[in-house]
Amino acid sequence: MSRLKELRKKRGYTQIKMYHLTGIDQSDYSKLENGRRYFTFEQCRRLALALDTSMDYLAGLTDVEAPYPRTKES
């Protein structure tokens, strides 16, 4: 989960800011960031949107941080 923390800090966000952007409770977010909890599909989606990256990057499936082109419905 170091990518999650790295991206959050790179963007200058606090865990509280992440709560406001994603709706994920700060204590749950902290557990996600520290690897004590796995995120659900929906949490991963919200995090990717908030951090302007792809779900694949958050999951460690790619080293490309840039998000894929998104539909207007995202």
C-alpha cells in the first residue's frame, strides 16, 4: 500500500482530505494505506479518481501512474 501513501503525499493531501474526496473513513483509510486492510473494488475506484491514477496502478499491476482515458460518467 505504499503507492497509496506516496500518491497522497505527492498531491499534498491529508488523510482527512482523502475522506472528503472519497467518503472512506479516516481510520479505514489509514488501515488501507498501511496494508492492514484490503480495499474493495468501489474503494479502489474512488481512490483512483481522487488521486488521478488508475486502479491498476494502485493494485500494483502497472508502473504507469497516469490514469487511463476516462468516460464522462466517471
